[in-house]
Amino acid sequence: MNSHPADQPDPAQLSTALIIWTGFGQTPRPQRDEERLARHIGTHATIKLMPQLRKLEDDFYATSARQTAPDLPAMGRQASEDF
């Protein structure tokens, strides 16, 4: 059984929503699109998840990893160390 606070989405659900929202694998560069997300998971779920997705976006820009890491794996490691 997954254990996470009732007011927080399941981590797998949040991860999937993040991938869809940013267009990962669908667009040549990140292209955040709430309408695309709503088409995949529904309007209600999108409204519920957007605050958490925006927080992840803010956290991403709060780290310098995107400017200093040589590649995506290094960026992920550095960003996780920053938090």
C-alpha cells in the first residue's frame, strides 16, 4: 500500500503529470501545457495537481544545476543534493 498524505498526490501520478505537462518526449524542448495535461488526466485532476507541478517548477529554477551540470543525469543528482 502506498503511504502519502491524503492531500498530496501519489508520487507516480505526479511524475506522470509532470512528464505530460512539460511535453517530455513529445516536444523538442520543454513546453508546459495545462490543456495537454487536462486532455490526458481530466480538468479536475489538472486543477488539483497544478499547485504541486508549479512548486516543482519553482524548485527546478531555484537550483543552479541547469546552468552548471554537464548533462541531465548530473543535473538530476546536483538538483537533488540542493534539496
